[in-house]
Amino acid sequence: MLRILLFLIIISITTEIFAKNQVKVYYERTDFGYQIFADNDEMCPVSIKFEFELTNLEADSEDGKVYLLEGDKKGQYLFDVRVIDKGKTYRLGYRFWNNIGDVLLDEYDEDFEYYLPFKKSESYKLWQGYDGSFSHQGKNSLDFTMDVGTPVAAMRDGLVVKVEESNSKNCNTRDCIQYNNFIVVYHSDGTFAEYTHIEKNGSKVKVGDRVKQGQIIASSGNVGFSSGPHLHVVVFLPRFDDRLTVKTKFLVGDGSESIYLEEKQIYSRNY
Ligand SMILES: [Zn+2]
């Protein structure tokens, strides 16, 4: 008499470098083995990849292959895993990584004209620019000096995908990155903008909201890794373990021209 032993082990590891993502992976049993599915409760697309540990099983996939999950959708079919020899023991194991957005995206709208991230008729100093020496080495991020409570405007239309506004702690070292308050907005070209250090409970928007360019979305602050009251903004393409920050053009003055901003300059938004 043939005895069949079945073992099943699922190892699921999510790497969440910047924020926890609402992604769940699960399987359904079939007569040939398993079908693997994912729920994506993030509002935007999410990239996901797997590493397999299979015994007597064959996946209709491969290690490191990137799948793009649709935003706000459950039950997304990914691939099959088939039993090779039904008379023998089999074991399913995998780990997965995910991040918001399309991690394979390299191209974006380089000519898009961003709004300065504050109200019309106001002016602020760009204290630290792209690749700045204080904390922006190798990063295309911008720091505008502004008082706590200053209204922050959306630089571009988009969909709000992350809001963290619960923190109040601040310090001048990287240990305080974990206390950053921020809003992340997903743009139509696949880039994201992050608006950081906003006041505790300073967000005017919530996850799932669509924002318009120029709309007031937050009150600026001095929360997290911050040396003084300021707004940190960055536009980036996502990667699994990092983000590719990009330079963008901003409308300045009366809005008749767009330029790459330069450190220590004062910029006005009269449009
Ligand atoms: Zn900064």
C-alpha cells in the first residue's frame, strides 16, 4: 500500500523599507497543485517578486520575475505550481518582496512642469538642493525652509497612496527617519512625490484621495529627521530596496518658465 505524505510550508517575507505595504499572498489548492494569488490593498500598482523553495513541485514562474499587481484589487492570479510526481512527498516554500509602483519603470515625463510646493504669492528659500551636502548626497531631494504650519501645495495631480502624520518626535540624526511624517502621491507617469516632515496631524488628505496641482494638502512641520522647520520634497521611481530620485522642472516666478531649482535661492510662486 502506497503511503503519500504531504508537507506544505509557506514562508512569506515582505521587505518594507519605507512603509508597510498592504499586500497579501495566498494559494488555492487544485487537482494539479496550487494556484498563487495576491490581494493588493494599496491604491496604486505594486511590484512583487518571489524566491522559491520547491520540493517535487514546478512553478510556472521563476525566481526574481517581477509581477505588477493592479491597485486596490483582491484575488489577482499570479501563477501555478504543479506537483511533478503525485506519488511522492512535495513541499511548497516561497519568499516574496514588494514595493509600491512599477520597479521596472525607467522612463517618465521629464518635461512635466511642477508647481512649487506652497501657496500662490508666497516665496521660500531652497535651503538644500539636489545632491545637497547636508543630507541629500546622491539624492535628488529639495528642502524649503518654512515655518511650522505653512500650507503645503501639491506639486502635481495624483493619487494619495501613503499618509503618516502620527509622529511628533524630531532630531538631527538619521535615527529619527523612523519618526518622519509624510504624504506620498502617485503620478500618472508612474513617479511618486513624497512631502516630508509635516506637522503632527498635519495632513489635509487621506489615502485614496485624488489631489490637484496646487491643492493644499498639508501643514509643514519639523518632525522626524529634521534640523529645523522645513519641507522636504522628492520625486522618485520605485525600486524594491531603494528609490531612484529624479530631478524635475519647476514653474517659478509668474509661471512663464520652468527650471531646475538651485540651492540657496529664493523662489516665488506667482501663478
Ligand atoms: Zn531634505
